Amino acid sequence: MRIQPSILSADFVNIQAGIESVASADAVHVDVMDNHFVPNLTFGPEMVRRVQAVSPIPLDVHLMITDVDRWAPGYAELGAFSVTFHAEATSDPVGLARTLRSLGARAGLALKPGTDVTPYLELLPEFDQLLVMTVEPGFGGQSFMTELMPKVAAVRSAIDAGSLEVWLQVDGGISTETIGRAAEAGADTFVAGFSVFGASNAAEAIGDLRAAAEAAHSH
Ligand code: DX5
Ligand code: ZN
């Protein structure tokens, strides 16, 4: 059970302190948005390069951008542990995954809530992570979409059937209230923005999320 706080909900003029406050997490989730793939804008490679330089934990980069073939490899080159791009943003997901892996990063594939997972299940061996979005990508602090749990379960079945070592990540609306549902459906990697950075004690919030996920998983 991996917890990955999203710096989308951190103080953008004090990102370094924000990351240090979540150093007990497994990775820091970095949401790159281009105001084109999603109707919001965050930061690009130069910012992420500095975040990589100061972060005590690995970077899980989530690209909500178009033109991924042009931009994604740069995030692997700057040292990100994992680089996830959207299936909706490329016509060659396997080619890009192979490029990312050859550059030393884990390769992730993300699906918006409305995207059918079925055609992507056979591509799972080409990836290290599959991200099932549990909100419409673009903004933090939205409500968890429980109706996506059958999709999570379908991915879990395919991972287990193939004995694959693919991490199954969920992102959007994860809190101590909702994380159990995602864990029961088969998720093992949880992004949390508002529920960590909106808490009075981020380290405590991470511990609470981890405990809730583990409790649900051992059911
Ligand atoms: C949304 C981003 C998420 C966001 C999650 O498009 O991909 O990573 O930060 O924020 P919360 O946990 O607040 O829903
Ligand atoms: Zn994200």
C-alpha cells in the first residue's frame, strides 16, 4: 500500500517545505498540466527538475498534457522515478512506454474516468503502473467517483491473471473515507492531494491513509 501525496494541493511558493512535510510517503505525485489536455495549468520540466533536486523521496510524475511523445522523455531524463502519461494523449502508448523505460523511469498509463480500459489490458506487460483516474483530471479537491471501482477491479484481475508486477494507482478524491473502497477493488498505490496537504499534520494524514488502506486490503 503506497501513499503518494500530490503537490497540486501544496503551497506553490513553498514547494520544498511541502515535500519535506510528506517525506514519510512513498513518493511525491507531481501533476503536470498544460491547459490544453485539461483546463488547468501547473508547471513544466524546469520546475520539476528543481523539485527532483530537493525531494528526499522519488517523484511520481503525472502528465496531463498533449504532445506526450515530445515532452514525456524529458521527465525521465531529469530523474523522475515514474512517468505516467494519458492513453487519450497518444496514438503509440507502447512506443512511449519503451522509451521511458529505456531512459530508466517506470512507465505509467493513465485513463480518464470515461475511457474504457478493455483495449489497454493487453498492453499491461509494457507498463509498470496503470492509473485509474477517480475524478475528471484537472483539479484537486473533487469528489471520489465510486462508480469507477469495477474498472479498478478489472485491472486488478488482469494484473493477477498475468502475474504482472504492475502497480495499480488511483488518483482523485482519496481520503480516509474513500481509500478503503479503492483498496478493496484492488488498488495498491494511492494519490492524495487535499486530504494530505489540507490536513493540519501531513505526516499523520499519511499514516491514517496507509492504515485505512491496509485495513481494507486485509479484509
Ligand atoms: C487531478 C490530479 C490529482 C489531484 C488529486 O487532476 O491528477 O493528482 O491532485 O487531488 P485530490 O486528492 O485533492 O483529489
Ligand atoms: Zn494526478
